[in-house]
Amino acid sequence: MIKFLKNDFSINDDRGSIKGLVNTGNWRELNFFETIANQKRGAHYHKLTDELFIILKGKIKIHLSRVSEEGKLVGEKEHHVVSKGDVFIIPKLTFHTFEILEDTKWINGLSVKFDDLKPDIYKVI
């Protein structure tokens, strides 16, 4: 359900470092989130959109379940704790809820640009 990405490359010298974070996908929109501890985000899934996440600071527990084409939860649930430096993709048809464990800063990429008039956000049946 979740695909963790490893650093593509890492270069360190006397100026600092560069890490290759993402070299896959076709991201149409990037967003920056700041969320305070003890909040929840998500609790939805997307029919068309894959999501990329890069955790810059903090800690989040993610709850995941696959969703059928009919919008029903199917299969086993997964839970992951992510923190600074983690990079991962949550594919479409994956119900996801983020439980914010610490104040968090994160980047979110969307494979389909968000449409206010027809949002690709769905609740489970």
C-alpha cells in the first residue's frame, strides 16, 4: 500500500550535503503542510491521484487500507510511523489517515492537480 523511496544519491563535501529524494513519478502539484501535534488529517482516498510525501520535521503515524473500485475497505490494514527524512508514495485507492504525533512540517505532491470544483477526495462507504 505504501512505497518508501530511498535516497537516489548522496553527496557530502565541505559545503554541506545534497540528497536525491525523488526520481520517479510525474507530480503536477506540490504543497507544504505544517501540522501541530495531536491532530488528524486525511481519512479519505483518491480514485485518480497518487500522493508523494516528504517529511521535513516531526513524526506521523499513518493508517492505511486498500479501497475497492466500489469504495469499500478491503484486505489487511497497515500502520507506519514516519519521521524526518522519510519519503514515500501512497497510491490511489488507498484510504489514509495521518495521526500527527509531533509538530510536523511536510511536503505533499499530487500526480493530478487538485480541482476545487471536482475534488478527487472520497470517504469510504
